[in-house]
Amino acid sequence: MKKTAHILVTLTGLLCAQFANAQTALTEQQALELAIKRSPLLNAATLQVKQQKQLQGTSFNLANPDITLESPTGEFMTVGVLQSFEFPSVYVKQGQLAKQQTLLAEKGKTLTEAEVKQQVKTAYLNLQFANQTLQQLKKQDSIFFSIADAANRQFTAGQIDFVAKTFAATQYGEVHNQFVQAQTDATLALQQLQLYTGIADSITTIPFAKNNGAFLITGITTDSATLVSTPFIQYYTQTQTIAKKSLALEKNKALPGFSFGYMNQGLKNTEIPLRLRAGINIPIWFWQYSAAIKAAKTNLQITEQNTLAQQQNLNSKLQQSKSDAIKFQTSLAYYENIGLKQADDLITASARMFSAGQTDYIAYLRTLSDAYNIQVKYLETLRAYNQSIININYLNGQ
């Protein structure tokens, strides 16, 4: 009985450990697909497109008919029906405006999707960086702990002085503090990506490397034709189109309207054609139409200025992102061709010299710190470069 219970406890423990350590391998593209499916922002944008398509059915919005019951001759009651109409072109313009508003909602959805992609790509990058930094600091923490422990034993044995022992302990304390902070950063980065993707398990990413979509950036200047083709500018250009359609609609509203109905104002035996009524609605209160048209013209000017402002803003952001990419691209070339190799050489040479007794604890730890700082700066530069590429793609609507 005890043996069976022991087996059950062991199996339970193994299962718990398995579930506790459950991990999901995820590429950036897979993370994007999951996030897009469950994004509330994108779902709302999709519903807005649906709503605008539904509103297209209101373009031909007739006024409610007037139904009357009256006694025109004082001898009998008769029913009358009167229906009013706008000028036909009003309904045409309303339909055109509704279609353009639907197109604006679709372009807005494109912007929302680009925003969601940027958020998820950044979260994925942050997790890659956090895990790589944590791995780097874990290795460094282990090495510095061993050195500090050895220094403490040698101090107890009277082989080194208090300053060397304390310096070793201080250096380990600094590294260990960075390691603890890196653990917190990694946990937060994981939670952020889990939030976007809906994955509850621990997520493993592909190895941290230069952005797969990266490209060689050779200039900062942005072509104006490229700006116009971006979703951001297309969105604001679409607001101009809507403003133009609204102006055309207001102008058509100033045209005469019509009415048609059935009203018996004569005797009971009045012929049907003589019971019909037709009329015209003359827009004599011109000032209200004039004010609406002027306001629509002003709105068109506002959208034009907003589009120009967005072009300037987008151009500025693209130039800044490209400048950052060029800067970090140059730094990466240095680290990959020179810096990382020199850091490895420093670590190897200083360890050999320390083992041979050619250097003391203080010089050895300082050299190690400088070498590991080079490796950490490389990771930070790689992260900054990848983020600049993400920003460029986002501004281009990708």
C-alpha cells in the first residue's frame, strides 16, 4: 500500500512539474497571427467596417409619408397620403458619401492592424532581448560568484587583503543585482507577449538575432511618393475625399424637393387622376444652405491641412527611424567584426593571466566587467536596431 502511494505521489509530482514547465515555441509570425485573431482593437475596427456597410442602406432615406383623415366638403371623411422627396441627386451623393465612409473605415482597419503588429513585434523583441540578457547575466553571475567565493576563502587563509576580497564581493553583488533585475524584466516581457497571444504557457522564441526583415539602409531622405502610398497618408487623403463628397451633398441639398400624393378635395365621385397631388419644395431660406456649404468648404480645407501635417509628421518619424537604423547598423558592424572578438579575447587572456598569478583580483574583475559590458552593449544595440526596423515597417504600414 505504501509502495503504491509512493508511486502515485511520484507520478503526480512529475505531471505537475511537466505542466509547470510547459512551454510553447513561437515564431514572430505565429505570435502576430494569434494576436491579430484576438485583438479587441482589430475586432472593433472590423465591426466599424461592418457598421459603415450597414449604413449604406440609409442612403436612400425618404421622409415618412403624411397620412391624413379629413372632411374636405364637410359631408364625408377621406384619407390622404403625401410623400416628400429630395432632389434625386441628393440620394446619389448620399450613397457616394456612404461608400467613401466605408472605405475610410477599411483604411482605418489597416492602420489598426499595423499598430497591433508593431505592439506584438515589440513585445516579441523584448522577450528575445530579455531572455538573451538573462542568459548572459546568469553566466556572468555564476563566474563572479565563484570568484567572490574563492576570494573570500583566500582572505580567510590570509592570502589576499581585505580590499581585494571586498572588491570581489562588490563586483559579484553588482552583477547579481543586474541578474535579479533581468529576471524581473524577462517575466514582464513574457507576460506582455502572453497577453497579446493568449498563450498561458511559457513562450520560447527563436534565437535573438538581426531582424529577418532587416535591410541595408543607405539614406535618410524619404521620397514623397513613398509617403503618399503609406496607409497613414492614404487614410488622411480619404478624409479629404469624404470632405469633398460632403460638400457636394450640401450643395445638392439646396436644390428643390418634390412631393406627390393622393388627396381627395372634391366630391366622392371625383375621378382618380384629379385626386392626385404634386408639388415642389422651393429652398427659399438660402442662408441656412449657404452656411452649411461654407462649413463644408472649411472642413475640406481642414482635412487638406491635416493631411499635410501628417505628411510632415510621418516624414520626420521615418527620417528619425532611418537615422537610428543607420547608427545602430554601424555599431552592430563594429561589434560583430571587432568588439565581440576582443571581448572573448579579454576574457580568455585575463583568466589565463590570473591563473598564472600575473594579475590580482581587482585587475582581473575589472577586465572581466569591461569584456562582459561589451557583450551586453552588443545585445542592447541589436535590440535597438531591430526596434528601429519595426518602427520603419510600422510607419510604412507593414
